[in-house]
Amino acid sequence: MMLELKSNAVYDLVAPTSMGIRLTPTDRQPMHLARTLTMQATSAESNVATVSAYLGLRVKVLTAFVKGSPIARFIRDDLASRHIECDGPEIPQGGPWGYRHQFNLADSGNGARGPRVHNDRAGEVGRLLDVKHFDLERLFGVEGVRIVHLSGLIGALSPETGRFCLDLARAAKKHSTRIAFDLNYRESFWKGREKELREIFSEIAGVADILVGNEEDFQLALGIEGPEAGGQGLAAKIESFKVMIGRVRAAYPHASVYGTTLREVLSARRHLWGALLCAGGEWHIIEPREIEVEDRIGGGDGFVGGLLYGVLRGWEPEKWAQFGWACGALAALSPTDYALPADEEQVWSIWKGNARVKR
């Protein structure tokens, strides 16, 4: 089963996003005790895009920047270092109490102490993203895009970004661009907006070619009945997830690829990591196996990034799932929220469990 992609497109992957900064304590300290922090530019959508960009494909993010901000400059330079192009307006800050890029305060956890994440998003400039800032006819109709990646995080960020994601999905559909949608449900974003966001998410899911989410995403974002409880053992758990994906396929039959990750947390540094992929009606199952974890944030984004890279490369679906699993594991092994693979061989070595030195 292959997904037919545009052959003459300028861009392999395009994603809308609201870029921000993550601050992480050194030495795996909890945030409230930290005295030294590391800083990285981050967003779920750019995490996904990084895999393809770092492996040589042409990638662009559509975002917004605070004009004259040193944080905006830091983000631009960071994206450039990952070979990601960016397009979007520069919004005047409007004074000290005006717009800014969001901050994500997140430690990595340690042992039995799990990671904690605090989102500080007041005045977030990315909430202003609007179709008026971009020439979608040129992007999709003249230049061309093979896959547009949409995430529930940017879709639910504000009424403006929700409409923007709808506009992108409609433009992509008009110009035969494939649509990938990672549901990424966040309860705090949905509070008081359930009806509005359910309609937006349902429309995008209805035209998506690749649909990804975990059990919470499918239940709370799309209203799909979750996996059945009560089964014992790994086989029963996987079977219950297959049943859930079957319900998603029945409700949203346009997609040809449906995926979900499987994670069991043993400690902050040790996880069982697996994945399920249904492509063209055929299942590809990666039973959870133990991985070491430097920082768990971004593992799911790594999976989606690897999956989309495999699709863009024209591989068979079994390899999509394997490469996605390994990119998720690589992201978990990294101090950043995203995987930075040296080359395809490095990723395949992770999949094969080969950690031998390469000279």
C-alpha cells in the first residue's frame, strides 16, 4: 500500500505552528529547585518536521514572530540550524505587557519522580495565526506541498488558529496535498470550547489521509469509544487498541493510515515503547520493548516525524512504523524535544538494537 504524493512539489512537508521556548533544569533537577536551565526552541509541529528536515527533505513551518524580540531571533536561528524554513508575520510586541513567545517549563524527571510540565502561554503571539498572513494559493497551487502536517495543539490554541488549520486543510484538499493530522488533545485548551473544537477536529479528521492519536485523543477529541478495559497481558492490550482504531476507521473512513503509540512507564528513565499502524487495512504491530529515556517529551512527535519521512520516501508501510518507532526512541534518548538523526542508518541501528560503535 502506497500513498500517492505530488511529484513536482517544492515542499515535502509543511506545518503550521506556534514556536516557543522550553526551559529545562540541568542534572534532572525538579523545576522548583533548579538554579541552572537549558533553553531550546520547541513546538510539537516543528518536532515532527525536524526528522524530515534533518534527513534532507525540504520543510517549512508557518508561524508568527514577535518583531524585534531576541527570543524570536533565537527561534529563527534554531529552526535554520535544523534546516527548517519558516514563513509568517512579525507582530509588534505592543509594549512590555504585549505579545511574546510562549514558555514551557519542564523538568525531565528522575527515577520514580515523573517529569512535570508547566505551560506559561499568556500573550502567545502564535495565537494570532490567520490565513490572511499567508498566500495559500501560491503555497499549495504554485509551489506545491506533498504533505501538510496539522496538530491538535495548534488547532486548539485559539479560535483564529482553529480556523487557520481548517483553511490549510481545505486548501490542501483542493490541491491534492496529503493531510496528516495528529490529534494531540489537551484538556486545558478545550475547556469551555468543546463544541467548537469538536466540529473543527471532526472536519479535519474527515479529510485527513494520515490520522494519529492515542486513546485519550480519539476519545476526547473525536468522541470515539476508547480501548476496552479488563484484558490481561500485552496481547489483550494490543487487541483492544486495534478495536479502538477499527472504530476510528468506521467513523473517519477517508484516511488510509491510522496510527497510535504504546507506552508503559517503568521509571522516568525506562519505558516500554511500541506502536500500532493500520495502513490500507493491514496491521503493522510493534510490541512494546524497553528503551532508555533521557527526556520523554517529544517521543510521540518523533514517531510521527519518522512515519511521515517513510511515507515521503515511498517506503512500504511496515518500514513507516519501524522508522517512526526508532525516531520516537531517538527523541526520548535526546535532551531536546526532537530527534536529530545523523542519517537513516543511525535510525535503523536503533530499530535493530545495534548500539555498537561505528568507526
